[in-house]
Amino acid sequence: MESLALITIVLPFVGALLVGANKTHFAKLAVVIAAVATLFSLLLAQQWYANGQSSLSYDLVVFGQTVIFGVTLDAVSTLICFAVVALGFLIILYSCGYLTDKNREHPHNGLPRFYALLLVFVGAMAGLVLSSTLIGQLLFFEITGACSWGLISYYQTPKAMASAMKALIITHVGAIGLYLAAAFLFSKSGTFSLTALEHLDPASKTIVLFGVMFAAWGKSAQLPMQIWLPNAMEAPTPVSAYLHAASMVKVGVYIFARAVMSAGEIPHIVGEVGMGMAMITLIYGFLMYLPQTDLKRLLAYSTITQLSYIFIGLSLAALGSKLAFIAAIAYIFNHAFAKSLFFLVAGSLSYATGTRIMPRLQGIMRTMPLVGVGFGIAALAIAGVPPFNGFFSKFPLFAAGFALGADAGWITVLMIIALLESIGTFVWLLYKFGQCVIGEPSDEVAKAQPLPLSMTVVLVILMVMSVCSSAIAAWWLG
């Protein structure tokens, strides 16, 4: 199994070198490499499942007595590894149709560096998710930051380059927390292994967890480091779908989830601070996406609020709720597919019509029925409406919150506020659905061009996963 894990991590890096050196068939080569990496992630999950589904760790890089890098295989790491690698494949496949001179918003044939950077990102995400040490997480954390800079600035406009630099700086400020957490863990335990967290004294455990939480806030665009995410929408839409729905923003919540999972008994101050900051960010994100007219910027602020729900779940887990932890992991998995669908719907609209400004997008269902259905499914999934996957993340999260609130009134109050935000999200997205999808087509929509086959196939797969992923997560997590 350690060989399968290594291949899943290393193959995209090797593929990136091959793609970067190829000047003709680089897009097809990237698709093939990403598909093979996805197959290996599936084989890894299958082997883990067939071998008893117990948590396993393999030390791969050891210096003296210190494990520098290893892999951890359990229900959480195998599930999220499959998600980030499979979505990387789908995004690369979608990009083959999107990055062409037929794109009405950005007529441009893709360059090798685009696909190479995406492959590096896929490999870095697999490495981070499977890593058993904080220093391993830190290495791949930094690689994802460098890739995001290259991908956000892909179009090389002054605004794109400024947005990429802002993302790089802010996420690296967050990385300071992970550096401090790794150093402090090593000073107290003599190891970088996450399993050592459980054996720290409460004060030391609190310091390490706060360091990881600070890094998580930076990557997952939580207050006070949220501003980079909306500006990063200057990237090509497939990049937005992967970095800002499926992978980069999930780095933060994942490293915090892994720390909470490894820490055993957690001082309540960690959960209380995490809960408080998540609620503040939730309200901020909701208020900010209400006035947006650019569909991608609306989705960016919506992502900030959705990540806040995951932080709420992990904070409740730090306060002792096992159900909240499972809900948070399921939320990471489900949201990745639903929000990727929403971003790629936005990309399909800009490809076909030349705009993503919502007042100019009306009557989508008449001329682009598949995109209209995708818009509706994504909106309902994000809002948490059954039978779509978002409901099966939010419901157990609220159940866990109100259960803990029986002994702590302040948790009940915060969960009521979160519930009101969820209702508000449903109403607002329903309004936007009516505004953009139903009715007579606007001029831009009436003249929309058909989508390439690769884009259509990816939209259909993500629509299916926006219904089915919750069942997969529930079965896998038990």
C-alpha cells in the first residue's frame, strides 16, 4: 500500500515534467496522467479497505531517529485523497475544452505550464492529505502556495499578477503557524509525527493546535486572512474550481481536521476560539456575497461561508463531538464536488456567452438546458437541500451542535445563527436561480455557443456526484 501511496503522490510530479517539455500534445498527456493517478488513488483506497480498514502508517523518509515524511492510511485520508486527485483529473479534462480560442471570454489556447502546474498541485494535495508528519504537511503546504501563485497569475495581466501575489503572501503568513507548530511539537516530543500530539501536556497541545489553526485560517480564507480568495477569481475558471473549491482552500480545514483527529483530549479553548472565529467569518461571507453581480465573486464569498461550516464542525469535534467530526469530513468531500460544479457552470457560461455578470445572464434554461440544470443542482447542494449532498453534511453538523448546546447555551445560540444563515443562503440562491435560469434569454444567452464534449462530460459527472457523494462519504466513514 505504501507503494500505491507513493505512486499517487509522485506520478503527477513526473507527469508535470513530461507535460512541461511537450509542445504539441501536452493537454491530452496531462489528462492521461491525471486519469492514471486517479486510478491509483482508487486502488489505494480499495487495498486499504480490503486489508481490514484499520489505521496504518508507513515511515518513508527517516533522518536518524526522526521521521521526516510518512503516509497515514485511514478512512479520512483515503477518502479525501481520492476526491482531490479525481477532481484534478476532471478539471484538467474540462480545461481541454475551456482553454481554446473558441472561449468567448478568454479566447486562448492553453499553454504547457497551465497543465504542468495543475498536475503539480494534484501531487502536492495527495502528499499533504496522506502525510503522517507536520513537516511533510508543511512541505506540500508550501508547494500548493507556489502553484496557486503560478495559476492565479496565469493570464499575466497586472490584476491577475497582483491577485496571485496577494494570495501567496497571505497564505505564507498563515504558514508561519504551521512552522511554529512543527517546531514546538519537535521540541516537546522529539518527533514531527502527528500521533505525538496525543501525548503532549494540555498547554503544549494548545500551542500546537493554535499554530495549525492559524495556518488553516490562511489557506481556507477565514478572518482575518480571507481577502485573497475573492481577488483570486482572476484565475481561469477551471483553476478557480480546483484551487478554490476542491483543493487549496481544503488544505486548511484538512490539516486542522488531521490535528484534531490526532490530538486525543483537546483543551476546550481550542474549540471555543475556532467556533467563535468561524461564526464571525460565516456572517461576514454571507453579507459580502449578497451584493455581488459577478458569479465567480459570489461563489468565492460563498466558499468562505461554506468553509466556516467545516470549521464549526471541527471546533465542535474539539469540544468532544464525534458526530461533528464525521460531518466536517463529509462536508469537505461533498462541498468539493458541489462547489466545483458551480464554478464550472460559471466557466461554461463565460465560455458560451462571454460574460459571467449575472444581470446579463437570463433565461439560461432555454438555450443551455444542461448548464441551467447544473446551476440548479449546485445551488441546491450548496444550500443544503435534500436529496443533494450538502444536506447530508449540514444536517449531522447541526444535530451535533444542538446536542452539545444542551449543556452549553452559547453553542445553541451560535447554531441558531448558523441555521439562519443557511436559510438565507437558500433564499438568495433560489432568487439568483430565478433571475439567471428562468425566463426569456438575454442577448448574450440567446447567442450562446454549444459547449465542447469534454466540458459537457465533466458537468454531468459533477451533477451525479452532487447527489451521490454523500452516500459514498457515509459508507466510507462508517
